Amino acid sequence: MTRPLHKDTRVQRGKPAEPGMSALAFGHEPGDAPPAKVAYVLAAFMSLMPVGLGTAGLVASSWSNHHPSAAAASHADRQPPAPPLLADPTRARLRIEAGARRRLRDGPVTIDAAMAMVARRGWDGAGAPSTAQVARDHAEARR
């Protein structure tokens, strides 16, 4: 049972296709692609595929030797810091500390003398001395 067509519908049917003698002889219709050509194109594609992949692999391997990958670049960012540039950093630090001790010991006011002055005068209960007091102490130490 079929539905009736709309009154304005034009049926577009041609003559039914009758397979000719060539279609019966070859086993395919003349409008189809010949099987030999399809086989040749498929064989060419399959034989050129490894050549193309090999070329792409060679190009990629030669390119990766000259440019670091993103993983290598991020790995380089996580490296520990470079070693100190001094040949013997401990000896250099001890030399700096010895100079600082010498300046404190031989300066205008030695640490011991400054501590004795603070102990003698006191802090006046107000905490740290004023700027004027510090200036007077420095002037006194120079005499």
C-alpha cells in the first residue's frame, strides 16, 4: 500500500537501466571504475605510504637534533642552580668575616667600649637612644 502522491508532484523516473552484454561479460557496470585501475591505484598508494612515512620520520629525527623539544626545554628550567663561581667559597667567606671583625675591633669605637658606654649611661628607660644622643656618643668616641 502506497500513499497517493501530491497533485503537484512530478515523478522523475527514467527508463530502468538494463545491464548490457559488456556488464554481464565483465561482472560490473560500464559506469563503475575498472577493477584493474582500482588495484593499481591501491598498490601505488600502499607502496608510497612507507616511503612518505620514512621521509617524515627522517625529517623529524633530523629536526629534533637541532631544536629542543618542549619536554627538554621544561626539563632545563628545573635544573639546580649553577655551582658558585668562586674556587673556594668557604675561604672567601672566612676572609670577608675576618675583615668585618677587624673593622669592628679597630673602628672608632670598639664593641666593648660601646657596650661599656651604654652600660654606664643607660637607656634612660625610653628604649633606644635618640639621634642626638647617638651623635654625641660618636663625637665623644672620636676624642
